[in-house]
Amino acid sequence: MMDKKILDILSHVADPEVPVLSVVDLGIIRDVVSHADGSLEVLITPTYTGCPAMDMIATNIRMELLANGYQQPKITTVLSPAWTTDWMSEEGKLKLKEYGIAPPLPKQQVCKQELFAEEAIQCPRCNSHHTRRVSEFGSTACKAQYQCLDCKEPFDYFKCH
Amino acid sequence: MNEYLFEYVVHLADDALILGHRNSEWCGHGPVLEQDIAITNISLDLIGQARNFFQYAAEIKGGDTTEDSLAYLRDVREFRNCLLVEQQNGDWGKTILRQFFMSNYQQLLYSRLENSFDRQIAAICEKALKEVTYHLKWSSEWVIRLGDGTDESHARMINAIDELWTYTGELFIPAGYEAKALESGLAPDITALKNDWLNRVALVFEEAKLPVPTAGFAQTGGKQGMHTEYLGYILAEMQYLQRTYPASKW
Ligand SMILES: [Zn+2]
């Protein structure tokens, strides 16, 4: 179990691209280690290899820990096992939906490999499943673009990964 | 320093970097906004993968070498990417086909490398494999959409096949460092990936109503540093800033 006190502090660090989610909600905090010399090390994992927000996230975590009195915290990136949207907290998924982004479906249920397969994504606005995929890629690496065929609203889907 | 390991990792990085750079040339020029965003997101994934490999290569090399010095300060002959990834973008069809050929290859290769005894290569590939699988799905769909589209799009795909097919054979002909990587148990036998690769091409081409070429001649040399004329132009643009203002930072 990770130190609850540290996790509470980290829950104030927002994802710069989806600011409604904290780094804890996102599930990218792999571990928190208190070393014998009193220093603190936070292990984080990238969502996508090329995610340009990772450097900023590491800096923001460092700043938040410094502001809370932790001297010289160390942020280490861990690649394996690879991050999956299944690590996103249930609370995080609710926050996403309220923010207008459809949360990722559970991985075992979808992540279809068949060509032209479309996942039935629920519209975060009117809850209809009558939606269509506009594009597999969206405004950031973690999202795809959808449109609701009932309320007509376009929306982002935090794609399962 | 482990010379073959360094070269092997640099080769993986260069393939990702050069294809990522080529795709990024579409930024602001895509046929429609959504696909402009798609191809540049793929760039981002590939350049991210290249960064991971370069960071590891720099660690192997030691000394002053960094991910940046490897990307920005090597000359053409030191690049180990295959010829396929440096080919010009051409039209959207050619870019799509190049992506399909390469994602197909990377998917097969990374799914082997994620079990490599080299923990760092395995971790990078485990992560990258998810992205590459998504690229393969996206590019497969586009090959089908264009191949089985209008007369015009079909003709353009035929043209793209004519231009690119000769560069695909190189993927499966091991360079010295790939042979050594196989010998040491680090990497898979890439000659054995060819069948799976061809099967995937046949499957997608069939649905796309495109013929699978039978020509076997392969242009080679890229993986040994003997590149087509195009790579020099890519590097001139990519390396301009670091060459003109050495060590400048954001
Ligand atoms: Zn709706």
C-alpha cells in the first residue's frame, strides 16, 4: 500500500491535458518509496510513450512535494508493466464523464482489433449509446473523437489502452 | 561498451524517428482535419518511442552521448534506419501504405522483443506495442478504404505499391548487428517474421482489392548506413537548429 498522506498530496496534481483528473485518478503513480536517508521517490508511468505532458507532470509532482516540505523528491519513470486505462480510478471515470469526456470502457470488454469495429461508446451528455466514431485520434494521444447521433453533440472518448 | 547492442538499439530508434519525422511533415497539410490529427499523433508516438530507445542507447554508449546528440549530431552514414521509412510522403495513399508496411513490421518485431532478456528493450517494446497495434489497425483500414474506394484512389494505391514494394524486403534481411542480436538471444530471427508480415499484407490487400506484388528484388543498405538521397534532406531540416546554434535549449 502506498502512503495515504503522499497520495493525498499527489491528488492535488492535475493532468495538464485533462485537468479534471489528478495524477492519482489517472493511475500513473506506480509507487512511493521513502528511502533510509529520508528522501522520497515517486515512481510514475507514462500513459503514451510520446505524451508531451509527462515532463510537466513530473515537474508538477516535484513542486507539490516541495511545497509540502519534502526535500529533493526524486521522480522516476517506469515503463513496465505498461500503463492501461484499467488503472484509472472509478472516481476518475466519473469526473471525466462530468467533464464531458466519455470514460474508457474496461479493457477486456473492448480494445477490439477487428478492422472497422466500433465500440459502443456512451454519450457523456445524454447517455445515449447511439454514437459514431469520427476519428481514432483526437486532440491528445489518449483520446478519440466521437459524435452522438441523438443529441448530435461531438465529444471526446478517453480510449481504452 | 557493447557495440552490437548499441547499434541494434540505435537502429530501432532511427526507424521510429525517421518515420515519425516524415509523418510530422503532414502537420497542417492533412487531407481533412481529423486525419491531420491522426497522422501527427502517430508521429508523436513514434518520436516518443525513438526517445526511449535513444536514451537507452546513450546509456550504453556512456560519456557525453545523450538522446539529443544521437538524434541531432550524427551524419547520414551513421543512421541505421531502413530505406522504407525515409521515402518521400508522396500523396496520402503512399504515406498510408508506408505506415501500414512499417506498423505491420513493428507490431511483429515488438511483440517478440517485449519478451527479450534485455529488460530495457522489453519494457520499451511492451509499451510501444500497444501504440503500434493501434497504428496498424488505423493504417489497415485506410489501405482498404482507398484501395476499395474510387478509381482514382485505387490507382493511387497501385502507384504507391509500385513505389514502395522494393523497400520492404530490407526489413527481413538482417544487418550485422541484427545477426549478432539473434545469436545472443536478445532479438528474434527477423527472416522468420516475413511470412506473418506477408499474410497480413495479403489479408488487407484482398479486402482492399489490391494485388500483392510478386517481385522479390529488395533495395537494401539503409540499415548499414547507405541511404537514398532523401535522408540527407530530412536531417538537414531536423538537425538545422542544433548544428547552427550548438547546445541550444528550450
Ligand atoms: Zn448525446
